[in-house]
Amino acid sequence: MAPLTEEIIKQNIVEQLTWDDSVNANEIQVEVQDSTVYLKGNVPNYTAKLAAERDVLNVPGVLNLESFLEVHFPPKVTVPGDAEITGNIRNMLAWKSNIDASKIDIITKDGVVTLSGTADSYWEKYEVEDTANNALGVVDVINKITVRPVKKVLDKEIENDIKKAYERSILIDESKIEVSVTNGIVHLIGVVTNRLIKDEAYKKALYTSGVIDVIDEITIE
């Protein structure tokens, strides 16, 4: 199949953003150059910004994304102050029985949330981030949480667990992805055909016991 032209990629992106009702794409501008997409404009909340970026990355032909979207809350929305945002995130985390929020520090300044502290697992680190993403008033989230597994897992065991997870996946061809682990840090290298497979490979590593970080260098052909 012939590569998609930049014009067609742009059209597909605009249609995808318009289709996604959670994005509100009225004030988003799209430019495409050398398979890199540039997003500019405003979105009504931070989750809309993340949704727009996810939508773009799922469009065939897109290899890279540069997002300059800014969060501009609608006039009718009462935006909480920084202290209230921090308190709301803490309350949201308190409802999650699988997260020990006592180890997490949250600082909010001008709507930018910085997360620090420690988590027992890599997936927990990003569960906390996802929770913060959904709090009203947030315009960005900086995740500085350090992963400190309660139980030490050997690098070889982590590597084998990820490879077996790939073998069980209907999406992933495990022969296309190289997995290496050093001191709990997973390194993924390979070439896949689309973003869905790349994301699936990353998530399999994300939820594997003993992982403290994932370096994802999988490319899309």
C-alpha cells in the first residue's frame, strides 16, 4: 500500500478529532510535515488535551507528535485554586484501594501538578498520574514518583515474564520486539506496524512485577 500523503493524514486527523466528542476540536489547528503532526490551539480541559494527543497518535501515517495545545477553561467553569486541586486529587486517590496514597506527595502551582514520593510498582506510578489528569483545574501533570518494589525480582525473571506476556497477546509478534532488563529498567526495541501494537507492548511491560521504569524505543514502520 502506498504511503499516505500529508494531506490525507491531516484530513484523517481532523475527522478523528471532530468525531471524538470528548475533545471539542473547534479551536484545534493541525499541521503535518514529514509524518510529524503539530497541534496548536485551545482545549477546554486537560483530559481533552490528552484525548486529542491520543487520537492523533492512533491515525495511520503519524510517526511523531508535537503538541502545543493549551488548556483554556470555559467561562462558565469555576476553576478551583491550587490548594483545592491538591485536596481533590488526594480525595480521589483515597478512594483507590490499590494505591497507598500516603507515600505520594502532591504540589500544585498555577494548575500544574507535580507528583513525587514513592510507589510500590510501575503501574501504580501511572495510576496516580492518571488520577491527577482527571482533576478539575489541572493544566499539566509532572510525574516524579520513584518506583521502589516491595519484593525484589531478578532482571531475567522480569524479562521472561514480559516475553511470555507478548506470546499470549493476539496483537504482538514477539519476534519483532527485543526485551532487555537492567536493574529493573526495561528496554524495548523493535519495529511494529501500528500504534496499537506499540501501546500494547508498553502496557505489558508496565504491568509486569518488578519493573521500575520502561524505556520504549519501539518504532512504527
